[in-house]
Amino acid sequence: MVNYRVQWVQGGKKRTSAVSYDLPSAEDRKRTLEAEGAATDISIVKVQPGQ
């Protein structure tokens, strides 16, 4: 299984999701962050299981 995390910049600080997502869920989280408008440089990053 492939896992993903979402990374973004908020208030000048780089943030990374605390949980791992499958790709559709990561894309949904990215859309949510974009809609909130408080985050920039939002990206989805592939991670190893358990990472």
C-alpha cells in the first residue's frame, strides 16, 4: 500500500500532516487546505508505510 502526507506552509511555518493518507484522501485534504485559503505551497508527498 502506498501512503501519502500533505505538506504546506502556514504562517511562515512548514507543516506536515500527522497522519498518512491514501491518494484520494490526500487529494481531499489538499483541496480542503486550498479552500481555507490560509495555507500556501501545498503538496502531496509519497511516504513509506509507517513513516
